[in-house]
Amino acid sequence: MTKTSDQKILLDEIGAKTPTSLLEATRDILQLGQQKEINAVFLTRAIRAIIHLTQSDLIVESASASNDYELLLKALSLPESLDLLEKNDPLADAKLRGLRIKLELLEASGGCISAIEVADILGISRQGVDKRRRNCQLIAIAKGKGKYLYPKWQFDESKNTTITGLESVLSDLKDFDPWMQLSFMLNSHPGLDNKTPLEMLLTENVKAVRAIAISFGEHGAD
């Protein structure tokens, strides 16, 4: 079956049971996808899945989400959704929990900013930001096509620099991926009086955080 015929079937399905406004919106999305060379198969299947989710009486709970991505996660976490997902993947629930944790990490303490915004704060070029990222001097989360998200809490905008001790701690964590570094910085630790490493760095208690980071690194290497 061709992409065009598959999309026509989808539009016919939607048109038979949804308002005209939704049908028009779906048609516009598919056309936009073709214009930008987005995978039309992905869009078609994603829209069909979303239409299926709207049949649930519990879908209204998802509308309280703070952003579009959280809305999708909430919708996929509905019992009806999990029943379908777990038929093909028994780990679906655990994977969704992992995605939610990642979303919470990205949104914590001010959210994330772009490389251009980082360059503006630090007073350096975009290339300078990339160099710091490659040298593990900044936490950067890949978002595809060579673009990255930078947790905003890393920066002291009043001084146009990174927070005290950040580069030293990241050097101790250089063998871990950015998600692990992010999790380390934002989760409380008993060795820090149940405070997070970020909280301790903001009070310039770098020595205590580095001790925990080194221990964390040694444990991870075992």
C-alpha cells in the first residue's frame, strides 16, 4: 500500500467519526509533513493512534498536562493505552516511566535553553559553546540533527558564567552520559545531608560535591 493511499484511508476513517475541524487539521498536518519531508508513515500511524486514544473516557485527564509532550506521555500511560502497548512490549510501562523521568529532569530548575542562548549568557560564540560541550564542561542533551538542550541551572546569568564548581564536577563525571550527569546533579544524596549536588554548588560547597561525584564515578566503573 502506498503512502498516499494509506493517508486517504486514514482521512476517510477520521471523516466518518470526527468533526470537520479535526479532519481538516489532520489533512493539514499530513500535507505539512510532506512539504518538510517528514516521514509520512510516522505521521499517519501517530495520528491514527491519537484518534484511538480519544475514544477513552479517561483522556480528559491528559488535558491537564503542562506541555504537548507531557500530554502524550499521560495519554500513553492510560490503562487502555498500556494494555495495547504491553501486548507487543511487556516493558512498555517501564519505558514510559523512564521517559517521564527524563521530561521531569529537563523541566527542573528553570528548564532548558538553546546553544544560542548559552552563547549569549557566556558571551562566547556558538562554536565556543560546542567546544565546551565536547570537552564535558557543560551538560547538553541531544535533540537531534546536531542540536542540543542545555539545562538553564548550569549558568549564573548575573556573572555571565557557569555556576561555581560545575566544570570540576563534570570532569569527575566525564565517563557518564549527559542523562546520568543530569540525574546526579538533581537528585538528593545522603552524603550531602539529603540535598542535591546542585543545591550544594549554589552554596559553593564544591569539595563535598566532588567527593560524592568521585565516589559515584568509582561505583559506576565497577
